[in-house]
Amino acid sequence: MQERNYLTALLQGKCPHCRQGDMFAYPVRKLSKFNVMNATCPHCGIRLEPEPGFYQGAMYVGYGFTIAFISVVSLVLYALGDVSEWHYIGASVGGMTLLIPLNYRYSRIVYLYLFGGIKYDRHLSHTK
């Protein structure tokens, strides 16, 4: 099995320890269960919540994603010309509403990769 690099594993939502197991139990397209996260990695068994309440800090990452999205939307609308403030508000709120599942998932994934203290073990990526 080919070894995933850091960025590929992060973008695919894989365990930071083995880069093989999925962090979330269901694909994001199953909207009714987009937030169901595996308690342990199905491949290596490591706990994906290092401590109780760990993911409360992920809301800061999600906030950063939201600010980046609103900034991009604002720059695009500004470049289009004279647009009313309601277009800015509608595009920002509408876009962020559609992106809730992705924002939720990737804020947790990025937070675990950056602050979870879980180190990659290359020997695990070739087992099972």
C-alpha cells in the first residue's frame, strides 16, 4: 500500500497516526450524519479524541475558515462592481450555510493534526 503524505492524509480526513483509517464514520455526502466521528481509528486503534473536550478548540479553526471564506466572497463581489450590502450578506450567509459540514469536519481534522500531539508512525501505514 502506498504511503500517504501529510497533506493528502489531512485533506482525505485520515488518522494522523497511521494515515489510513478514516476519522469520520460516514462520508460527508451523508448529511444526516456528517458529524459522526470515530472514537478510535479503525486501522490503528488510536483514540481520536486525545482528552475530553479537546475539540472545543476546533471552533477557533472553524472561525478562521469562516473569516477566510467571507473575505474571499467579499473580494469577489467587490471586483464585480457596485454590489449592495445585501448581496455580501446573502452570499456569505448562504455560502457558509452550505459549507457547514465541511467547516465542521476540517476544523476538527486540522485541529487534531496541529494540536493533538499524535505523531505519524510510518510502520502502521503498511500493516493490515
